[in-house]
Amino acid sequence: MWRRLSRLRQRGAHGTDDWLEDFLHLSKQQTLLRFDTAGWRDRWSLHCDAEYGGSSTVELQQGEAEGEGTARFAGQTVTEIDSDNSSVSPETGKRAVYAGWAAMRTDVEGDGWDLKDFHGIRLRVRPDGRGYMLNLRTVGILGGEDVDIYQARMPPSPVLGDWCELRLPFSAFVLTSRGYVQHSQAMNLETLKEVGLLVADKQTAPFELEIAEVEAFRFEDEEAQPPRPRSA
């Protein structure tokens, strides 16, 4: 599901590897998030285990890619918890039980995204080798105040430091609650309310992921699309 953009520009659509062919025939895309508009940074909130007494750090700044608007999600994750000095956050009074994570997330403007006519999420990123996850929060299948959180792990990139394209079909997302996978349940694609990125790969190390585009994509060939998750 990864594509190295510089290589594909050189080889063209007909020069791609066979296993990628099903992922390259697109007829419809819709931009969901941009990082080149005024005030884009203000719509994002940042979170990490420091809110609960951990020691990780996180920041979100304008990226350095020349000629286009990008976002730089960066910081340091620390898996150790200092039980004597920092196990309780002075801001929240909450105790850290799991450390080594950082996240960025934003609410969807308006009534939410209606993506029922699309097959997945496309990201153009410059990866650093760390393990990231894409989170989607939707209105629950039953509606009302219920919300569901779906999570997809971004597979390791074949290259580091270069711009790549990653496509995550909706079938790759699993329903979670407090970080635990729940019974399979079809995602409500008619009302997506929040999107976010999370790094939580049990490493004490710096991280840096640069993001240029977040889009919804549609497969041109209906037979090429992966199956959507079934309801339990």
C-alpha cells in the first residue's frame, strides 16, 4: 500500500510492481485535510502521556518541504515512568499507567465527512521508521451520542526520508476502546467526526513524521477493492 513517489514519477503507471496494480487505478479522490491554509495549526490538538505524569513530548509545526504546505508531527516518546516524581500529572492529577505515546487530532468541520462512496484514506507523508496509527472517530452505528473509534496501523515504509504515498482501505481499520480491539463492526462511513495520528510503538526515541496530504480515495475497478469489514 506504499508508493515511493519519486520512483513512480519516473516509471509511470505501467511500470509499477504487479502487487501494486490494484491500488493504482483511482477514479475519484477528495481532499480532507490541508496544511497550507491560514490558521491550519489552530484546528489541531496535541496530546501525550505527559498529561498523565509521563515524560514524552510532542509538537506540531509547519513542515520544511519546499513549495507546498506540510505539517511536521514531532517529539520524543519515553516509555519509562518515574514512579517517585512524575507518576501523577500536576495538571490533571491523573496517574500514568501507560507511557511512550503522542498524538495529534482534529475535529471534522461541519456535520462530519460522508465517505460512504469512498474506499479508504490516502496519505502523502515522509516517514521516519517509527510505528504510527491513523485514528478515525465516527458517529456510532446506532446514532445519538454514541461514537466509535477505529484504528489502522501504518505498515513499515519501504524507504525512509523520502516522500511516499500510503493508502489505507477502510477494511484495514479495527474498532477499538481504550486501546483494545473490539468485536468486528462495520464503520459508519456517513458521519466521520474526528481524525488523528498516534505514535505508540513502545520505543524511547525521537519521532518525526511530515505530512502533506490527507484524502479519501476510491478504486476505479470495483473488483479491485478490498472487502469492507462485516458487522458482528
